[in-house]
Amino acid sequence: MTKYISKFLVAILVTFVMFGCASQQNKDPLEGLNRTVYKFNDVVDKVALKPVAQGYQAITPTPVQTGVSNFFKNIFDVVTLVNELFQFKFKQAANTTGRVALNTTVGVLGLFDVHSKIGGARTKEDFGQTLGYYGFDSGAYLVLPFFGPSSTRDGIGLATDAFFFNPIGYINDDPARWALIGAAIIDKRAQLMDDIDIRDKSFDPYAYMRDSYMQNRENLVKDGVEDPSGVKPYTMPLGN
């Protein structure tokens, strides 16, 4: 596994060096390749992910869906906590620590978002944002196979969060780990059902996804606060 992680990181780093200096006027120098990967991902989504997510929504009671979403958000809050510490955002880190502690205990492993019910706020930080905090430009826009929209900076962040900061990655039982990853993917796809339908109705779904992603990411780098009104293009939920 370490060998494949290293190769992935090296590939992203090479891409960063090649295209990391893309100008503000052209953040998509690989548009031709990106559109090809986008079409591939779209086929995978329409053939597999969307039908499974629709079936999940059809047979799963809404309270159970909410509990599942809360469970995974609680796990990903740990990723946020680590990155808040890297960014010296100690006030946010204290809030996230209390959030994880409260939701994991009183909230029964995060199934119930007790912290939000009593007025607490969720912040969102990942390693891509951490790199942005230290001045790394987003670099070129990338569409990763299966993972979806990203950038040279966020590709490095995705790999770092997924393999080093996400608690799921430390589960030694392979079937259990992959079962959780699969459940997280289905949950995330179900949450984004309406957003992706809106994207697909746009004049150019690819451009819509790219512009929404880049804008949303830069907003997150600036303040780290999750904006529930913002467009959230589908990405594999392995980081945060």
C-alpha cells in the first residue's frame, strides 16, 4: 500500500511542478485531458454510483440517512482538527475537539449531531487548505479518475488526508475499512443528488463543475468555514 501511496504523491508532485505556475487567467491548462476524465467519471456515476445512491435513499428512512451522514462527518471532523492545528487555528481546534468529543460520546459515535443542536458550528479544514494557508497556489485544475474535481495542491492534500489523517485509514481490518469507505461514498453521493442534477442541467456541466469547485475551494482556504449554501461538486470522501 505504501508503494502505491508514494507513486500517487510523486505523480501529483510532478504535475504540481509542471503546471503549478498556471496563470490566474488559465487555471485549466489540461482541459482536454480533464474533460476526458470527467466523461469517464460521469459514466461511472450514471452506471453505478447514482443508481446505488437512489436505491439507498429509497429504502433507508430519513432519520437513518441523517445518522449515517452525521457519523461520517464526525470522522471527517478529526481531519479538520489535525489541519486546524497545523494552521495554528487554536480557537477553531478547541471547538472541533469539543465537537468530536461531544458527538462521539453523547451523540453515540457521531450518529447524533449534539454539538450543532446546542448551537455549535462545524468548520472545515483539509490539507489542501493547509497548503493554501502556507501560501501554496491552487495550481492547475485537475479532474482525477473516480475522485473527481481537484487541483495540483488539493491532489496532494487529498492523498495526505486520506492516508495519514483520516481515522478510517488506520483500520487494520480490510473488509471493514472498505465497507466504511463504500458507505461514505454512497452517503456523499446521496447528499449531492440535487447539486449534481443542477450541474447536469447547465449549458456546460464540466465548466460549471470546474468554476464551482475552484471558487468554493478558494473560499474555504480563506476562512475554513463550511458554507451550506455553496455548490459542492462530488468528490470522493476520503479526505474531508
